[in-house]
Amino acid sequence: MNSRIFSILIAVLASLLVLACAKQVVLTGGAKDVTPPEPKASMPENGSTNFSTKHKSKYVVVKFNEYIKLNDVSSKLIVSPPMEEKPVAIVNGKKLKIKIKTSQLKPNTTYCLNFNDAIADINENNALNSFVYAFSTGQEIDSLSFAGTVFDAFTRKPVNDAWVTLYSNLSDTAVSTTMPDYITKVDKNGNFCINFIAENDYKAFALRDNNSNFKFDLPEEGIAFIDTTFHPSVEISYDTVKTKDTLNDSIVTKLQYQPDDVKLLLFTENKTPQYFKSTKRVKRNYFELVFNFTQYEKFNFTVPNDSAAFVWAAENPDTIRIWLKDTALIASDTLKIFAEYVDPAFPDSIHHDTLKFRKQDKLFPDTLLTMKLSKDKRPDSDYIISFSQPVETFDTSRLSLFGAVDTLFEKMECSIEKDSLNPLNLRVIADIAEGRKYRVAVDSAFATCIYGYSNKADSIEIVPMRETDFGALTVKFQDDRPYLVELLQSDKIKARNKVTDRQVTFVNLLPGKYDIRIIDDENGNGRWDTGDYTIHLQPEKIFYYPQTYEIRSSWEHEVIIEGEKVE
């Protein structure tokens, strides 16, 4: 490559790196120095070809216009193609010395040393953004580039902690067994740009590299892949620009590098074995066992010598709760719990764990059943009474429900049932209408828990929430796909439902702002599934409605998703 084209390349590269990868430094104050150091000369010259490999190592010296220092250069210096041993950079006054082990260099290869913002002046710490030193062991400087953005496959937000790699080895196993041809790291906005690439066919990957070896070789590492093979290229065009000061028009050279907008979706494969990240004996009689991720499959827990132990977990749980019944075990300082469960990552196998417990956080079990009476009742559910421990029995005659008539309260008919989904709850079933006041009076010993403890007496006045206090939302689609729609607030799922006949309706939504997440649930299991690189399976497609949607009380809202928007 001639010097003119290389100069153009360096200028374009500097602009791209400042825009895509630069760290913005807020400058304040008056007349203090705000100018970063400037490189004045290099030996060998920046952009050198036929870089010598005759010796075991070689020093590169870059001279600056002022005294400099290095900030976290070990993590900020990116060498592409990667080397087994990174070049060592040291400062000597106004000089930056870079020691390179030339025995590791490949023949006819262009190397790029990107210091990012590691170089700064010694007085005011003004950083020089994205200083690059490039050289070639061959006769030419490779000049192509590859750019784009890395997104989280689930949240669709830019990823700021991933590496992007290119492989000329197109084998499926290359990303796991060999070093990449080129690397770079994304900036805080997920953007990346790999420069000084040779013309060739490449496979592109993004990695969350937990062991810093630039290989996809751990089950918990994140990966993004595209089955497309890329062949970087550049188009050179010339524009004529009219000038006032000269008789002749000036010619402006433009370089258009491709690809420049590659989108990589990073995910973690569902291959991490399930285990208990926490096993806690909260009280002598009460245990909480927490999985490392949600358990969607079958599970069973048994306590030896306590066949009556009470085991409970919500649907698709991450936490299992166990209450002991045997008094000898409750008094014991050591005991075991047997866990048997299907690992969602490996559904064909069954785990058998023996959990041992030797101490508890609280010395004695509770000897009182506490009760919570809610002031509210939603129009789409029964009135709920909650307790601190699983309810064994209850006495309907010890609960009274009154409805307000004018200024008086009259007793009403009601029935009581155990909540089939939660053993800590009882449901009060009655004709409770909005617009009236009600009073619930509960006598002592109304409910008895599995340990024989009873509640204290309590009463409360409730005002049922009106249907007009809520809003409704219908999401309509133009394509017929097995979509799953979720409504979120602060990244927490508030409502979820499957699409039927190209639409889904949510009722009784509390007013507020919601994010709408749409999952293309291809396997119909009611949740988002990650990908699997081994079988070239991408994560299930996901789409977020571009605006946060505000639900207003007593309104029926409608959102139309135009076209096939999940991508």
C-alpha cells in the first residue's frame, strides 16, 4: 500500500475510533492544559512494512510532544491478531517503548496495537483517545475493516463487556480450539471496529470470555454467532468540491468499508448444570433451598424420618420451602434432606443430592401463627388472608364478613377455601361488589398451622378496588406466530400471556408505564429459550415495543404490531 492510502486509512481510522470507541472525558476549569499528548515520531515508523523478525524481540519507540504516563495499559491495550504474550509497554519521559516478541509474529500479517485511552499527559491526565500503532511483517499494510454492534439476545440492550473475533478458519470448532485471526473489544455502547484486516473470508463471533483465552470453551461463557461468511471490502470514490480560493476544484477521496453494521446477539447457552446456590436452615423447623436458576422440570424432596414434612414451591420455582414436622428432627442439630430433580439443561438425567444441615439462623421455631389482612381486593380475585406458616385447618364460624348498608354493617354469607397455589393463603369467597365498604372480623384460633399454633383476633375494613381503577391492553399482530407477550415494569414481569388468533388482551392492569416484550415462542413452552452453538441454534427471537406504553385507568388500549417485527 502506498503512503498516501495509508495516511487516508489512519485518518479515517482515528475518526472512527474516536466516534465508536473513545472514552469521553469531561473537561472543566479555566486555563489549565486540556490538550492530550501528540505523537511526533515513531521508530520504526507507524505503518511500517517488512517489520523485522530476525531477533527474539524488538523495541518500538514512539516520541510524544510532552511527558506521558500509562493508565491501566495491561487491560486497555488490544493487540490484533492476538499474541500469546502481549507486547510490554513502558514510559521513559516523553517516549513510549513497546517491547514485541518477534518470534510470535506471523509472516505477511498486519498487526494493530490499539492503546485506547491508556496514554495520558503526566500533569492533567488528558487522555489520548485510541492511539494505534500498526505494522506489517509483509510488504503491505492490510487495510480492510469489520464493524458493528453487539446486543444482549434477551434484553436487546448493547453489551459493554464482550470481545469480537474473526476467523479465517471456517470450521465450526475453530472458535473453541484455536486463536482468532483478529480481535477487538466493544465500547460502552456495544460498538466495535476491527481494522487492518486482510482480504479473506471470515466467520464472526462475539464472546464473553471468562478465562481470557479468546476461545469459547466454558459452558457459562456468552457467545454470538452468524452463519454468514463475511468478505470485507472497501470502495474508493472521489468527489469534486468547489473552492473559492483557487481556480481548480479540489478532489476528495472517500473510503467506504464493508461490512460496517453487523449485529451480533450475545447469549449464554443453557448448559450450566443446575445446583443449589443456597441451602439455609432459617429456623430449626424451616428451610429454604435456592436453585441457581428457575426449575421448570420435576422435583421431589424428602426428609428422612419425617414423612409428614411439608414441602412447597411456587410454579416454576427457584426457591423450595420445607417445614419439618418431626419434633426430634426439629430439636436435632444435624439432619439431611434428599433432593431429586430433573436438570432443565439436561432433561434426560436426574440429579440426586444429599443436603446436610448443621446449624440454623434462629434458635427456636415460631410459636405463633401471624396473620395478614389486606385492605384491598382486586376485582379479578377473591379476598386473600395470608399466614406466616402453612395452614392445616380453619374454622369458618370464627370469621365474619360484613357489608356496609347506609351507615351500618350487615353480616354477609361467605365461604372459605385453602389456596390451591399457596399453602400460606386462605381465600374468602363472597359476593363482594365494588362501591361498598366491607369489614372482615377474625376471631382468635380461626386458623391453625401445621404445628398447631393459632392466630390472634384481628379485623379490618376493606374497600374493593373498582374495575375503573384499572386499564386493559390488547396487542394485535399481522402475522400468525406463537408469540408470547410480557408486560414489564423495572424489568419485572407484571403480566404474561400467549397470543391467540393473532392477538392477546390483558385486563385489570394497574395504571402506569409498561414495557412490552414479545417472544417468538417457537417450541411453545411459555418462556424464552437461549441458543446452542453446537447445533447452530440461535436464541428464540425477541422484540421490544419501541416505546414505553402508559396504561390509564378505565381505558381500553390497543397496540398493533405491524409486519413481522420479531427479529
